[in-house]
Amino acid sequence: MKTTYTLPIGPIHPALKEPVMFEFEIDGEKIVNVDVKAGQVHRGIEWIGTQRNPIQILYLAERICGICNISHPFAYCRAVEYIADVEVPEKAEYIRVIIAELERIHSHILWAGVAAHEVGFDSVLYLSWRLRENVMDLIEYLTGNRVTKAMFTIGGVRRDITKDQYPKIENTIKYYRENMGKLKHVFLDDKTFKLRCRDCGILTKDNALKLCAVGPTTRASGVKKDVRVDQAYSAYGDLDIDYITPDILTGEVKGDVYDRIVVRLLEVEQSLDLIEQCLDRMPTSGNIAVEEKIPKLLATLKKVEGEGIGRHEAPRGEVIHYVKLTGEEHPYTWKVRAPTYNNILPWIPMLLGEQIADIPIVAASTDPCLSCTNRVAIVENGKKNILTGEDLHRLSVEKTRRLMRK
Amino acid sequence: MRFSMVPELLKQLFKKPFTNKFPAKYAPPSTKEFLEAVKKGKIKIVPPVETPPGFRGKINYDREKCIGCQLCVKVCPSQAIEFKPEEKKIRIYISRCTFCAQCTDVCPVNALSMSDEFLLANEDKLAKELIREEKVA
Amino acid sequence: MSFLSLSEWGFKIVIGTLLAAAFGIILGLVFKGIDRKIAAHMQARVGPPIRQPFRDVAKLFIKENIVPENAIPWLFNLAPIVGLIATISILLYLPIGGLNPLFGDKGDLILILYLLIIPSLAMVVGGFASGSPYATVGAQREMIVMMSYEFPLAITIIAIAWRLSSIVGGNVFSLATIVANPLWNNVGLLGFIGLILLLIVLVLVTPGELSKIPFDVPEAETEIAGGLLVEYSGRNLALFYLTDAVKTVVMGSLIIALFFPYNLSPLLGLNGYLASTVDILFYLLKLFIVIIFSVTLIRVGVARLKIDQVVYTYWIPLTLVGLIGLVLLMMDARAFIPLGW
């Protein structure tokens, strides 16, 4: 006799910030089985990319996700620069790193607020988003817009960070150093938070390695994986950077939700250090782009051939872009592998055996950004198919006709 | 028993709220009447937060300087710029613009620039405010 | 007790009930608005104006009332009505505004304890009749939370009644008796500490009764999308909203009646209508303070607990605190010279 019932969470649910489909088999309040279906936000961005020239794809890549806004252009630029064999000037590398670290700060504080909301602690949501306003103002001052920063171009950056902008950056760093203590005190010392997050949603080191989890999710389980340290690209090679694992603060690694909070809050402080180091070492003069005149750049890019891979450590993990150019204006292929794609499967071992009340906080603790993960797969009779835009259109027209016949 | 948030909350109770009260403190019962009263000058709108210099807002087009090279048409990611062959000038559709300022960078004669206007909401995609083709007076 | 004729008795019931209902609903909505405004200022926001709950209820009444396909229609529509009626009827037995309860001689504290179960039970029945898995989970949780908080609540009530029985005679559960003999005047130091502990227990049972954070597991918004009330809309949801507002007034009045039944007019030496007005204003002030501490501050200050943690909190720490309070009151009684012991 079946004693379990099925509870669907998603695609639309207050616990999830973006659509993903969960189907749980629940016995009382305990989860017995989990099934995850992603791909509800497919927008066909890669197809649009094959109809545009490389400069236009930069802005398309920026709009894949609103939070990891700089990570996608960064990886894309590295891929194309590898193909075109251009070397980015040193000043531009430092500016890129500063903007990327500012984005990491804003993303982690945003995540902290969302995690608090999932546990029902709205006051911490308002507090953290209030603290986040400072870095958003700084980003607006440096780049012209709070979210879509449009700073990158192939071979460098578009705007300079001049010496008279330094005081504002230093003010922001000082503000955050004073206030991160408050945020850490609320998150890590509060008794009800500990009751909810400790020993909940555990991802063992073994599972994290087998399922190839990336980003803070895997670092919280003790796996030392970070593209900035492993590959030392851009200006990261000159900076003093190390892996952040929870035993730096608490002394032991458990791999639960609490550890993931610790890792993200420590990473914010690491980003503040990195920005300070960049400001010290950045050369005060120099080009900010290899080729400032865009028509010449476009003409060069039209003639190169080859394939390239660009990697970057986004706030959520490692993002990979693969580009293939064949000497025409439009690229032959552009493929995006977002970090959340790797972090979805670890949800299954994390959620088995937990209660329903743990579902939102465990899912949120891996910081899913499903807008980045845009692929539709259908499993029919055990075969997997990847559908294109035309197939989806045909299926939806068929379904409308079926419904109209009823 | 550490309840870390409670002292913070009690302190905050006596301070000013952080909200920027744009456009009014409470939602008006009827938006249409509110906007008409603002036009007549009876109610003042609380101003929004100041934008910094270098803000990428609505685009400004200087028709006299434009030479019709069509470079901006080629680089616009959302294909929001249309070339008018008979006059050799362009028309920009703000409803499609993504405010990336790529056209501003590419223009060889600096005919385009970004202003700091961002209150651009409108009910009609092709309203007069959302199409730029003449010189800004 | 005077002998009224049948028509006079009927008159008292009808007018009294209408007055109590109007009083409870209006006061409940005003205090709900005040609670939201103060919570917002604690979180550095502006918050809605105090008349916002009135607008919410008015808007809900004019919206469409949808009954889902899988639901049991008669139960689904009956549950909110039963909940609201039961909550309003409790007001008839509680001393409000410094006046004696309307039907004080017909019902006492035990009746109030039973009547308090009915609104929660109506929500459970409504949840099960909704035909949605989220509502089922929410209804199961509400039943479990109800079972857990009854224990500390019962201990508090029994402790107070027991202590009172060694001071005065008659029906110690009658609210008129409790209000006339505030316990603070009649206990020594041990009893004082015991009463403080019982007050803490009752203040922590209140969020559980009213389904507010940290004990709002049945209605968790982010976990089960609204829980019990997920399928309710329009007029039914408006009735549940009003039930919640009136229940806040009821729980606040209960705490005031048991622990702070003092009136201001004897102190100022007033009489007649002036005394009643001052009494009612003082009652509103006391209700305001009680609601701030037992609902608002706790609601914004902590996170939501899981269901097994809720049961643990009510059954182990709070029951222990209640029992210690009871024992302290008992020890205090032996220290005093009791009446006819």
C-alpha cells in the first residue's frame, strides 16, 4: 500500500526565485524521493547569438543573468581573445578584476538576504539589502548602470577607473569592513538560524567530487576548487588569493547549509582584500583596450578562425563559454555552460531524508541561478532529446489544437 | 540564548526609515488624479536618488553632425537603430534600446550621447517620446 | 443575577453580540495595522498606513470566490464562517475595556479554553477540504501545533486558578472573580517570580495560537505557499483574515484579564461616564503594549522553526518553565496563612 504522497514544488513557487520543477515523494514530513527537472526558462539565447556579430554577442551574454552580469562577458571575452590571439593590456586586466570582485560582493549579499527570507527571517532580508545599496551605488558610479554594467569589450574594457574615482572605492571598502561584522553576527550567532541551518542539507566531500559540484557549494564541503587560484588568469596571478573553506572560521568542515553561509560571507571579505590589492598595484597609465576603434576590431574579428574556451569564477561557480569562429561575421557556435547546471544534481543527495521545511533553504543555499541554465531535455522511453526552437514551437501549437478540440 | 537581531531592531525603531519615498509616501488612491494634480502643481513629487555623472540614460541624437556612415546600425545588439536612406540619417527606437552605449562609442563624429533621463515608461511602444530622429533643441 | 423577561434577555443577546462583533473586528483591524506599521519601522521601512487592513478586507470582499474542483464545497465554505463566529463569541465572555464580561455568569475560563480550539479546528477542516497537497500539509501541521501549545496553556490557567482558590471562595475559573482579585497583590516573593514565569509562558503561547513567526509553520509562505489558506480567495479569505484579527484581540484581552486587570479610574477617583472612558482608553493602551511584545517583537526578531522544533519548544522548555511557576506558586501558598485551609 502506498503511504507516500507526491508534492510538487515549482515551476512557480514562493520558495524559488526562478522556475525549476521538483517532484517529491513524501512520507508524513520526511522526503523519500526527489526528482528534478530543469529547463523551464529556455530563451534560445545561443541561437540568437548565432545571428549576431561578436560585438553584439557581448551584450547578449550580459543579459543571460541579472546577478552574474559580468561573469558571462568575461568568459566570452577570454574565449574570443584566445581565438584572435590578442593580449589584453595590464591596466585593463586590473579593471576587469575590480569589477568582477564588486559583482561578487553584491551577489553574495543579495544571496544572504534571500536565504534569510526562505527561513522566514524577513528582518535580515531588509538589513542585508540595505547594506547592498552601497556597492550598487559604487557600481553605478563606475560603470553607468546598477545592473547591466557593459564594461567589457574584446581586448580590454570600455571605461577607465581614474585616480579621482579611487576615494569613492575606498569609502565603500571601509563601509563594508565596518558593517560585515554586523551581518556575520546576525547570521552566524543567532540561535534560531543555527537551529534551522546546522546539520541540514549535508553534501559530503565524496558526493561533491562525484557530482562535480562547483563554486561555494563544493568549497563548503571541503573540496578545494576555485578557477581564480587553479588557473590564475587575468590579474589574479599577481594577487594574494587562496581557497576559502569553512574551517577557516569554524575549524571543521561539515558541508551543511551553515557552512555554505560561512563560505559566502568569508568570500565577501576576501573580495574586499582583492580590490584593495588591485588599487595598489594597478598601473596608473596605459591603454585600456587593445583596439579602441570598434570598426577595426569588428573587421579583425571577421577574419579570424578557430575555437576557444573561456572560464571564469562567477559568484556561483565556474562558468565556461565555448566559441567557434569560421571567418564569417556570425560565429558558428556559441555554447554556455552555467555553474548552476552542475549544482542541480547535488540537490538529490542533499534533500533525501530531510523535511519539507528544509526544501527552500537547501535549494537556496546552492544559490541557483536558473536563468543561466537554459537547456531543455526530454526523456521519452529512455532516450534523451535536445529540442530546438522550431521543435518547441511545433509542440506548443499541437498542444493548443488538442486543448481546443476538448 | 543569542537573538542577535533583536537589539538591532529596537535601535532601528527610533531612527529614520531607509526608504527613498519616491514618488509619494503612500500609494495614492487613484494614480490618474495624482498625476493630474502633479501637472497642475498642487502636489510635489519626492525626487528620486541622484544619478551619478556618466549615467547611461536616454540617448541624445545630434542630427546636424550625423554623416550617415551606418556604423551604429551595425553594432546595436538589439537592432534598435534604423537607417533612413533618403535623408542619410537615422531613427532610434528607444523601446528596443538596451542602453549599452555601444553606438555612442562607435560614432566617428560624436553625434550620439547618453543623457540621465530614466523615467521613460509609456503605454505606447511607438510614442513620440520613444523615437529619436531630430536634433535635441 | 436579576430576572429579566424573555424579550429583554433576547434584546441583550442580540445587541450585545452585535456590539461585541463590531468592537472586536474594528479594534482587531486597527491593531493589525499598528502591528504592521511598527514592524516596518523596526526594519527601517515606511510600512503601510494604519488603515491598510480595512482596505485589504474591503478589497477581498469584492474579489471572486473560487472553489477548487477537488474541494468539498460545503465544508470549504462553512469553515471560515464557523471560525469567525466562534472567535466573536469568545469576546462575549471576556472582560473588555474594564467592564465585566457580557455573559460572565454563563461561562468561565474553561469555556474560553474550549472555544479557543474552534477557530484553529475550522482552519484545519478548511485545509483538508481544499483538495491541495499544500493545504493538506498545512492542516496536518496546524493539528500538531494545536496539540503542542495546549499543554503550557493549560498549566498556566490551572496554576492561576489554583492559587486563587486558596485566597477566595466560589468559582475560581469565573473571569469576574479573577479580575476582581489581581494575583500580584496577594503573593509574596516566590509567588511573584512564579507569576512572571507564567506570564512568559502565556506570551510565548500567543504566537502559536495566532500562527505568527516563529510558530507559523502551518502558514509558512516560502515553504508551502501559504499552507492552509492556499486555495482560499475572495469572501472566504476575508473571513479568515477577520478571524485572525479578532483572535489577536481575544488573546491580548486574555493576557490582560489574567495578569493585568487593573483599572485607572479608582486611582484617579473618577465616577460615572468619565470613569468608563478612562478605563476603556487605559485598556486600549494595555492591549497595545501586550500586542507589541507578544506579537510584533517576536515576529520580526527570529526565524521560523521547523515542526519538530516547535513541538520540542512547547513540550520541553516551556512546560518546564510553567511547572516551575506552578511549584513556586504552591510554595508561596504555604508561606501565607490560607483561608480555611
